[in-house]
Amino acid sequence: MNRHVRWSAGIVFVAAGLAAASSIGAEAGAATGKLSGKVQDATTRVPLSGAKITVGTTGLVATSGADGAYAVDKVPAGKHKVTCALGGYKPDARTVVIPAGDEIKLVFVLKAIGKEPQPLAKAEPEKDMKSVAMAEEVSAPAPSMAAGGASAPVRRASREKRAAPSAPPSLAPAPPPAPAPRAVRVDAADAADAPGHSGEEYQSLQENPFLAAAVAPVSTFSIDVDTASYANTRRFLTGNSLPPKDAVRIEELVNYFPYDYTPPQGAEPFSINTEISTCPWAKGHRLVLIGLQGKKVDTGQLPPANLVFLIDSSGSMSAQNKLPLLIQAFKLLVGQMRKVDKVAITVYAGSAGVVLPPTSGDEKGAILAALDSLAAGGSTAGGAGIQLAYSVAKEGLVQGGNNRVILATDGDFNVGASSDAELERLIEEKRNQGVFLTVLGFGEGNYKDSKMKKLADKGNGNYAYIDTVAEAQKVLVNQMGGTLFTIAKDVKIQIELNPARVKAYRLIGYESRILAKEDFDNDKKDAGELGAGHTVTAFYEIIPAGSAEPIPGLKAQEQAAKPSAEAAASKDLLTVKLRYKKPTGSESKLLTHGLADQEVAFDTTSETFRFASAVVELGLLLRDSPWKGSAAFASLTSRAKGAIGRDQFGYRKEFVTLAEKAAALQAH
């Protein structure tokens, strides 16, 4: 039967006639069809992940993946009401006819809550689609308020006046930006690999070397739940360029993905998981996985939040993938706020000011209106903005709650009257007073990754890079508990390796998180934080005892050191020790977990082990690591494809696509 699509107010009409639709289901009996399509943001037209698509009363539900795509199989033939819902967006419902043995494609274009854009001419249907339905396409309206007006102190607006947010501050000149310490610019040698990104700065990393277990049997590091490097690497690859080597932090690539670890039992906030097998890129070596699974907390059970959005509205934020995307991202988070939560908005552009005083999470209209009032312009005084944001957070401090400043910027800011060191000390001081810092990075070209990562590390927070609305959905909606609510702080890992069974070892990644041995027992030493539901994964590459392979950089006598009798008698390959504090605690608790020396065939390992090892291998190749061994795009891609598993949001499928893109780029 030939069907033709015509458009009218978002409703699909099929040339065969809706009059016959009601009889299709009856004629088909138990016959079924398929429904598929995509979900997009109405303003930016980027894919939306995590949207829930419900097919009438059939009980069939699908969730859109990272590319916005969804599919529902075995839909009973007939007429159905299909609903698409996503936090921060207005739900959309359509009536569609599913023919027996056929597939219908339905594209949802969702409007963010608080936006009332004007519809444009309706789009043409995609080719080869049998039937398509789309909402009106929209364009982004011009900001309702330019950045201007008087610089403002913290304002205590009345409830009645909150719906009319005050103007952002005046844009006075600011001093030149202070250079980021130990940062490397993407220029000169990297320029060919990263066209158009010569103003970006990344901290220079020297990968961890192999160490002899007989000489240095203890390895200590702080956990890291940041994921910015993965999203930033994706930005380069989708833009048809390989990322600068120092932009690739392997632990952040690995920790971008959720994994299926055993959940914690009892009162402990997380569980310890280990796995061992052969190393895919180094014959004769072994690979050890150490994974933590944070306790999951239902969003409704999270403690009250006191959030201060600190938004960079300077001239450098005018690009579409900066302030406009930032506003869309925060709207998604606002959609999750409850009555018990409070949201304030501060900005900095030349000088700092308050756009919205602390406002209840159920006053979404006022919060969204404040976001819509923002416009980019002027120079940047980030130091003053951070101080103001912490001042607002302190005024609204909730004892036992989630008190947090969320800094959103491209990182290209001056600190004004404060030096970088003074700014870091301020963040550390506020951290100790219970106000944490989350950093969200946006944009390209002048992106200052090194500065933003350091600020997040100092502020007991996490650091993510937002390149699409889909990534904002992942960070601020799908993983909101992990991003914004800390269940354990100062989490340190110490590995004691058995020199009778390990000749040498190296920690893969975490170069900026290495701690001295004595730091493990020092409760005054800061370390990483674990959020609700978060997973943390680390890998050690091991050269087994008895191997004839020399250890680079070690003297002969160091390599020939003999293990103790106690070590020789132990069956353990290594022992994992962890220390952590409760979010408001000052004394740490110790946990231990042993891993027996055993031979495990790689094909029998878990999907988590196989997929995460593929992510590590991609990182080794992108960094052109001296330890990459026989790593190859073909083998890691094949391994990742075989370990997709239950990929609810399509993150793993996207990884395979990126790995294939990286292979093609490197080949040229």
C-alpha cells in the first residue's frame, strides 16, 4: 500500500485514510509492526537521550539513546497514542497507525520548558520513511536582556518580584588573563592535529611508568570521577580531527561509562570489585580491574539542595555551543528540582552580580526566566564571580544538605584581584565548610581545560564537558545524583602488590591523582569524591613474576631483588585498601579487599572488563602511549562491539562509532 505524508500541526495523515485505521488492528489479529525514530531539541536540533517513549496502553516503553534514536518492536497493529517525555521539556503526544508487518518512523522535536519559540515552515520528511510525524520546528529567540546595567551586590528580592530577574552586571574592563600553571597550549606541533583549537590549554601529562614490585610494592592514588576528557575527545573526533595527546586522560575515558558492578551491602557507601585476565595489547602481561560502585539513591530521597549556578556570560561565551547550550543544559537540571531545593543564579562579565536570589525549586517559571535573560558580552572576572557565588551559597547553607556551586564556563577567565593560588585556597576553604564545586565546561577554540579540572579537584566536586544537549541530559538528569550528591569524600586507593607474584606493574591513567604512600593514612590529605550511583574504574597492567622481560629504567640489582618469605607464601596477587570519609566527616574508614592470583581466559571475563579494556586501548592509541604495545583500532573495536551489553542510552554504541572515526583519521 502506498502511503504519502502530509503535515498539519504535528499530526500525521496517511493517504490510505484514517477511516480505515480502526479496522487494521482487528484485521491483523495478533500481527505486529515496529515504531522507531528520533528525539531532538526544538531549538538546537541536537539529539536528546533519555527521553521515554510510551506506546498507548500496550505497556511498551523505549528510551532514546545518545544519538536520540529509539525503537519499539512488536507493537500491536492498529491506532495508538504515542507519548514522548523528558525532564526539562514539554511532553509531546501523537496518534499514529502501526500497520501489520511494517515500520513507522516518528520524530519528536521537544520544546524546553519556559521557551515559547515561533514555529518555522515545516520540514520535509526524511527519505525512505514510510510515515513521519514532527512537531513544529523552532528557532532560538533572541535573548530578552543584554548584559548591561549596574554592578549589583546580593539582592534579597521578595517572592513577588522573583519572576522579573535583575539584569546581569555591567561589563567593565578586566586585566589580562593569568597563565595557567603547568598547562600546555594546543599550538605548534599540535596545530595540525587540532585545527581551529590553538588557544586551548591542557595540563601536560607524563604517563605512569612500570615499577618493580620488589622495590616499590605500594601504589597510592585518589579516585577521579571526572568525565570531561571523554566528551571533549568526542568533540574533536566528530569535528574530524584527532585530539591533542594531553586532552586524553584515560581514566576519564573509562569512567565516562556506567558499569555493572555488585552493589554495596550494608552501611558501606560503595562496593569493591576486582577482575583479572590477560592484557589484550601486551603479550605475557596481565590486566587487573578495580571497580567501585556507589550506593544508588532515588532522586526523591536526595537531601535538600542549595545550588548556586555561577554562569560565565562574558563575550567569549557568545558562540552557539557556549552560552545558548549552557542555558539549555541548566534548564534540564531545573526540570529536576523539587520544592525543598533552592536555586540561585550569579554571573560574571567584567564584574559579578546576582541575577536570581535563592529561589524554591518549584518556582520554575522564575528560574527559567532568569536563564532566558542572559546574554554574552564583555570581559571576564572569574575570581570575583566565584567569591560571590560562594557568598550566596553560604547565605542559603542547608545543614546536612547538598550545598554546591555549579560553575559553567569555557575556562577563559581572569581571576581579577585574586591569583590562581588565592582562588584555589578560597575553594579549599569553602570545601571544608561544606560547599562543594562542580565545573561544567563549554565551547572550543579558547577552552581552558587545565584550569577547570584543577578548580573542580580543589572543590570536592566533579568536572564534565558539555558538547551537546544529550551530554547535558546525561550529566544533569540521568546521573544527577552522582554529579551533584556526594556519598563519600576523600576516597583513596592503595594497592599492595605481592612481589612474589608481580615483577612489575603500572597504574593506567590517574597521573594527576598520584599520592605518596604516607598520604593514605593522613586524614588531612584531600582526595576524590564519590557521588550517588557513580562507578569508578581503574586498571593496572602487570608483568608477572618469573618473566624474563626487563623493566625499563631500573638497574639490574633492583630487578633482581628477592621477595620476602611472607610474600612467597601468600596466594594473593595484590591487596586493595580504601579509605573514605562520610560527606560531613573528618575521620576516615578503612576497607580491604584481596585478589587471588589466578589465570582467567579473556573470553570468559565480564562485559564490563572487555568493554572497559577497549576504552583503555583507544586511550593508549590516541595518546600514542609508549606502553601501547600491540594496541590496534581493529581489535579494540571488535572487542567493544562484543561487549555492548544492555546499552540503555547508547553510550557504548557511540564509543564504537568514535573508535572507527579515530581509526579513519589516524589512517590519513
